[in-house]
Amino acid sequence: MLFAAFVGFFCVLSGAFAENKTIRLKNEHIVTPEKASQPKVRHQAKVSGLYLLQFNGHFSKDWEQTLATAGVRLARYVPEDAFICHLGNSDLDAIEALPFVRWVGEYRPDHKIHSTVRNSSLKKAANDSLDVSVLLSPLA
């Protein structure tokens, strides 16, 4: 009886937290709501540039051709079930409507600079140097 109550409580508790997922960038954690609970936003123009795209579950290679047809090129995996991707003249509404896509958002400039570098550069004098590693992408 106690075991059944515990299992029931665990199911209710896990269901309460199942709606949200997190994209774990080094600078920020973005909590994304369930697709059904997101307001429908209509985008007028097609877009190009770097975006974050989160899937409902683990990425499947079967989706890659569908994404490529929509102008999406995957660049780098980001936990949980997300990628930094390059959109080329893409329709965000069409991408968001794909059944395996949970969330799409712009990969902003402040996402690209690690907070340690940003904070160090604010503290250093103009003539001090700061050692950094730079990741270059052929899609950039």
C-alpha cells in the first residue's frame, strides 16, 4: 500500500515537471514550454542566421532531410535535445510546425561569448591581455 502511494506520488510529481525542458547553454539555461502550451506566433518574413532548435526527444537522423528541405543545417548539439543551427531563407512557422520540433529561438550574440570571458574583459585594463579559445564554424 505504501509502495503504491509512493509510485503514484512520483508519477504526479514527474508529470508536473514534464512540461518544461531546458536548453543548457554555457551562458544561460533556456526553459522551453511544451509545444502545445506555446502561443502561436506568425512570422511574416523568412529568416537566415544562427538559431537554437530543440526537439521533442532525442535527435533522429531521419529528420535531417526534412530539416534540410526547410533550409536548416545543424551545426552543434546543445543539451537537452537541441542544436545550434544555421537557417537559410527559412520559414519559422513551417519549422515550428514540424511534429518533432519543440522550440525555435534566435541564437543571440550574448549566447556566443562565454560569461567568464565577458566578466574578465570588464575587469581587465585596456592594455592587459586575455587568453581565449575560439571555435570557428564553416557555417558562420
